[in-house]
Amino acid sequence: MQTTINQKILKLTEGDITEQQTDAIVNAANSALILGAGVAGAIRTKGGSTIQKACDKIGHCPVGGAVITTGGNLPAAHVIHAVGPRMGEGDEDIKLVSATQISLQVAQDNGLHSIAFPAISTGIFGFPIERCAEIMLSTTSQFLEQSSKLEKVVFCLYGQESYAVFARSLKNLHG
């Protein structure tokens, strides 16, 4: 499923984000930038140790922030590590908006044309996927309405259930 916003593509797909043929993929990171389980674990396994070494050099990223590293052995040349909120820490919606906006801005600032996101914070951080879809899709839509460099934003969802939630949210947002 996809829509066009200001001549830019916003696309939903179901699958493995580490296989995306975009300039960058987004890692749902922790603030210590340690590639542990979930999306980060898959990125570490498939991308190789150079990604963790690059994260170690950066050292830290605040919640709501994002940093960029090499993509190592991944098809994507870059990984943008976005630190989403944990449920219960407060201001979760604002922090997810920020992590999404900063990821898009980092991609644009680095001259990238395409980026793929997972459903940030919906795994072990416990963020409700319905709220995640609404926040990330509306934030991305607003960014694309103003952006002149990004050409394509993909939301690569793990599993049909997550895809269906994002598809409903995108349909509600853009008809």
C-alpha cells in the first residue's frame, strides 16, 4: 500500500527491514546504542560488527533523538538509530514524534533519498502499535509535505497484524 504526498512516496510493506533497498533503514535503538534484540539484533546479525563499532564511537543518543552510522553489510548504505520512548517514562507521544522527525531530518541532511522505518518502540518498549502508526504516519506525512530531498519513505512492518494496523491508519489519514 502506498500514497503520494507532495510528489513523494509513502509506502507500507510487510517483511524484514534488513532487506530493504533504501538508502537508510531505521533501527529502533536504545539510548546506549547497543544493538541488542529485535530490529537491532537483526541489524547487528546481518549488517556485521562495523555498525556496533560505529555506535560505540558515538556512545549515546537521547530518547527522541537519532544518529546515523554505516549500514555495514546491509543493502542499505546507512542505519539511522532512532531512540523511541519506553511506555511509562512520560511524554511518550512527544518523544516518538521527535524520534521520527529527527530520523527524517538526519536522512535529508545526509543527502539520502529513501528511508525505511520499523514500528519504533512497539516491541520491548511497550508502545501501543495503534498510537505508533498514527504518530509516525502523521509526522512523516507532515515532513514530506515540506521536504524537498526525500523521495520515498517506507514503513517496513514485521507481521501481517502490524501491517494491517498501519494500513488502517494510513487510510484514515489519507483516504
